[in-house]
Amino acid sequence: MSIETLPLKANGHLLLPVGKDEVEVFKPLDDDVAPFVTGTWFRCAVCNGWPTFRITEDAVHVQDPCPYPDGFTTTITLQVPSGRLLVTDDLRPVYDYDDTRLASLNSALGKTQAVKAMAEIGAAFGSTRNCGLGLYPTGDGTYVIATPAYSEDEVHPTFPESACLADIVTDLWAYSMVDFESWQKRGGDPSTLDWCDTVVDVPAGTYKVTYHGAERSFEPESADDVIWAHIERIP
């Protein structure tokens, strides 16, 4: 068996870590046994599809193009009629979705489907990393879910701790938000809330929540501030 390193022509798919563009091709000595490719993820991290490879002398090509090469920017609306917003990582079991109907949450498609599934039952949700998250005000009726840039002296010029309205502990690797009174009407028990669950007073009304975590260009491990979602009160 011979092993050859070749560049991957991914056809819009995301199959390799950032900074890597080559794969290994194993070529058995028996001509009746097809060569095989290693070093890629099993599924595209954007569309969740299985790649089919075509091997040439100078490269490995993915045959079918990714249907979502730019990923997804997902916008939903969240009703907050009470003016009290419950912010946490995990709203289960009061708010949940059937993940067996969706693509893998490891893919951009799965993340987008989960955002929409939770929006259908009245909650804002976004898959994140296991990182420090917070809800921060950015102006009149506008907010962000953000991970502040790391600072050795713990001074964050953009998102100081004093401005954080709600710290989100990412045991679930997600943020979740819902109208507090709607959560109660659905069966939520305030006595079950913990230190990591925060009820924030906001202007009552309808909010547009734009999730960025499924965008192709999104960099969750950036050394700069990471904005997972923009939130804006709308008429």
C-alpha cells in the first residue's frame, strides 16, 4: 500500500480544520481495491452531508457542491409581553425540540434547524461553545449575546462585567431565552431556578434575534469579542 498527500478541493464543503487543506490517500497494491481518503471529517460541518471523493493525480475532489457554502444567518422573533426575559443555557424540559428530526447539531444546518425549532414554540436558542457568555446591552432596545475577548487584567473595554445583564453558564453549550411569564404558563416553576438562571427586565414587546453561530465565516475561537447573536426590539 502506498500513501500520498494531496490537496482537497472541497467544492464549498467544510471538511477540514481551519488552516488545513490536504488529505491522505491510501492506495492498496491490489488494483481491484479502490483507494480511500483519510484526514477529513465524516460529514460536512456546514450541510451535514457525506462527501463523495474523486481522486486525480494532483488533488482529491468532492463531487457534489455544498448547497449552503456560506452557512446560515438565522433570524427569529421572540415575544416578551411581560417585559421579563428568562436568560439561561437550558430551558428543558419546559421548552425542548425533537432532535431526531434535525441534522447534527455539530453542523451549521443542524444549528439553524434547532434555532427554528425552538422559535416555533416561543423561545430563542443558539448553539455555542463551552465558553463564557453574557447578555449585554448595546443601545436603546438592543443587546448582544457575546463572549468578551480574553484580557489578562480582566478589563473588557467593549463588554465590561459591570454591564453584563445575565451570565450564561454553558453546561449545554447554548444560550436560551424566553418570556418569563410564558415560561411559567407552560409549566416552569420559579423555585427550580438556580444561580445560573437570570430574569432580566427589558421593554415589553417583540424582539428580533439574529444568530450568527452557523455562518461560514463565524470564528468562535477568535481572540477578539465573539458575538453569537444580535437582539433588537422591533415595532
